[in-house]
Amino acid sequence: RKEVEQDPGPFNVPEGATVAFNCTYSNSASQSFFWYRQDCRKEPKLLMSVYSSGNEDGRFTAQLNRASQYISLLIRDSKLSDSATYLCVVNIGNQFYFGTGTSLTVIP
Amino acid sequence: EAQVTQNPRYLITVTGKKLTVTCSQNMNHEYMSWYRQDPGLGLRQIYYSMNVEVTDKGDVPEGYKVSRKEKRNFPLILESPSPNQTSLYFCASGGGAGYNEQFFGPGTRLTVL
């Protein structure tokens, strides 16, 4: 069983749309949670950490539900530049587990 | 500029020919890690290091070795590469235990024939 599961998409949305991604994790001992963004075959870059209380950074909102073991990312007012693959990442101890990523294309 | 560098960026080699991929960071990070990324499998952790002379296996360590003799460097060694090690490899560093952001190098695309 994979530690982290994501819907691979693709999600194709028009500019200005709101889009949400979900991610589930299997290990209740998971400690820290992140969303990374990866542009085509480039290195992943941190988009935001995910806190239990939920957190927002501009158009991006992340939520964590420990009881149900899922993490979500909401993108409002999508821009063309948001087109990328979004990786859900879970930390257990000193190890990191990545989801396979969700592909987003924002269409003009 | 704060960064993680990897070399080489691209490498084509043959089965059994030992190779080393270097990784260096200039952020004084304690934590460093190697990942491989394969289609449909995502990034999987190969090895990680909490500090100098401290290394541990990740999820897919078979066929790889690492060393951490200096804080800034964390080379990945393939003693006898095989075609199933053809992949995109990323090195990453982070500021502490696993709770913090990781910064990734640009990646090394390895092909083993």
C-alpha cells in the first residue's frame, strides 16, 4: 500500500476557476505535510506546508484532516502560470513520502 | 545564491560501470537526501543523512551507496549500475529533522544501457 495517494488528473481548468486537489495518507504516525509544485521534469519546489489549523497563502489554501488522513489544496482564481504538477508530501520520522502528483493545466 | 547543485546533469552509461553523482549544498543544512523519480511511481527516497557521518536507508536503497564526509556534500554512488536504475535523480537538503522544507537540486537524468 502506498504511503501517499493522489488523483493523477489531469485537471484542465479555465483561467479564473477554482480547483481542489486531495491527497490521502496511510500512516497515522505522519508528522508533517507539504504541497510541492513541479514544473515539467524540473526540481520540485515547496508551495506550502500544511498545518492542522489550515493555512492560506494568497490564492492557495491548504487543509489537513488528521482523523480522515487527508490533505487538500485549493487554488482560487487560477492563472496560466499555475499549470504544473502538484505533489503531496508526508513526513514520517526522518523520511519523506511523495504522492505521484496531480497534473493541472490552466487553459486561457 | 542558496542552492543545491548536482553533477552531472545528464549521463548515459553501460551496465556495470561504476559511477558517482555529486551533490553539494551551500546552505549549511544538516539534512540531505537522494530521490529517484519514475513515471507512475513519483519520487522515492533512496538514502538520507541527518548529519556528517550519519546516513540511513530510504525506501529504495538497493544498488546505491552514499557517504557524508562533509556537511555540504552527499554523493550518490552506483557501484554496478543496471538498466532498472535508469531514472531521474534529485538531491535535496533541508534545515533540520524531517519537519522542514527541502530544497532540491536540478536533477540528474541517468540512462543505463
